[in-house]
Amino acid sequence: MSFVTANGLRFFVRDEGAGDPVILLHGFPDTSAVWREQIPALVAAGYRVIAPDLRGRGQTDRPDGVAEYALSNSVADVAALMETLGLARAHIVGHDWGAAVAWLFAALQPQRVERLAVLSVGHPATRERPTLESLQKSWYRLLFQVPEIEDTLRADDWYLLRTLFGGVADAEGYIALLSEPGALTAGLNWYRANLPATRLMAAPPKLPPIQAPTLAIFGVDDRYLTESAMLASEPFVRGTWRYERIAGAGHWVQRDAPEQVNRLLLDFLR
């Protein structure tokens, strides 16, 4: 574990093992610790694993301003981290917001990506007109847009977020992370910068096709996302496509079914 300066920010990075590099990108409200059951398996299989706390999260710097959390900045962060660490190419694995960054990175920086694995979140171009199911599952995204909602989220011992995280094994850890100075606003700014309510009906972005071989993994019991975006992602991938559904796993599929996810990742990366 170390700190790395890249793209003008100081990143906390878990850097373990040796061999072909695998970069693991987490989502909200996680840090790189969400990969704690994948890192040992990948290292044991002969990979160098690089798992940063993304901007605003964990021990990484928290720049001020909503615009700082646009996905384009995180794509630039990954490129800068690779340059700083001396990596020309790497396997890229992402979950939640990290999957969104991974998709964009693979589309915009194809020369840097060996293989791409995405968990839970489909290709950005699959965004479609919201359905009743998607609105019911994603209500929290609109809540996060409300100005100064932070005080409401902290009220009554974080009642709203405890409700949102209900049944999630790491819920208490998430509350502790978000209680750190500036952490909650930084986490919400990912939503404010990239999913504002004013763009709910906007056309999806036009991106170059994904050139890398791609593995997509979805937990069937995901309470926050629908499967439709994952199912619709294949046409945007020019490389080989593999899709895996894991029954009995929810949104944090790498935590709910670590052995299955590890097995799929190792088989795919080999």
C-alpha cells in the first residue's frame, strides 16, 4: 500500500504482487477495500494488482466542486496512474461507478486495455428511457441531487442511508467512511456530476466500440440496478463478449459471491 501522485491528486493505492497488471476500480460508497477478497486470489495467480481509492474516496484527495467528479476526470486519473506506475497496458476491472470508468477508459484508451471486466453496470450507451422498475430501484440517485441533502442524510443516525444500505454486510463500515470530513459530499458529487436529473431523458453518449475482450458479471438480486443495461451491452463490444449472471448475489456481487467472481475473473484473464 502506498500513495501515488497522479493527475494533480494524491491517490491511496493498494499495489500487490508481480506479473501482468490488473487494475481494480471500485464504486460508491466503497473504497479499494471492496476488492479485499479478489486481491489475494489474483496475486496468488501471478498478477500484479493495483486498486486505488478513486478521487474523493477513502484516503485519496477530495477536490472541491461537482465538476471535479465528472467521469472524464476519473478516466484521466486511471491513465495518469498507469503512467506514474510505468504501465503501458493493463487488465481493467470495475464495479458500480468503477465499472462506468472502466467502460469509458476502454472505449477512449483502447491501446491501454488488455481485457475488460465490468460488474453490475452496463455500457454507458445502453442508457434508455427510464422504466418503472429502474425508477423504483434508482430513487436514491434523485435524492442525492437535492442541494444540501447531506444534513438530511446524516439526520437520525443516518436513517436514510441505513435504509438504503439495509441488509448490506458492510453498511456500518460505509457509514463510518461517509462520516469522515468531506467524504459524503465527495461521494454524492459523483452522482451530481454524471447523473443530474436534468439529463434523465438525455440521449446516451456516442462512444467508440470496445476493442478489448470483455466479461460482464451481474448479480441477479441487485436492488439498485436492472439487468437490461448489461444485456444490451454486447453490441457495443467489438472484442469477444462473455456474460455471466450470478444467482443469489446482489449489487456487491464480488462480496456476495467472492469465490464465483474470483473463478470467473481468473478464467477470463488467463
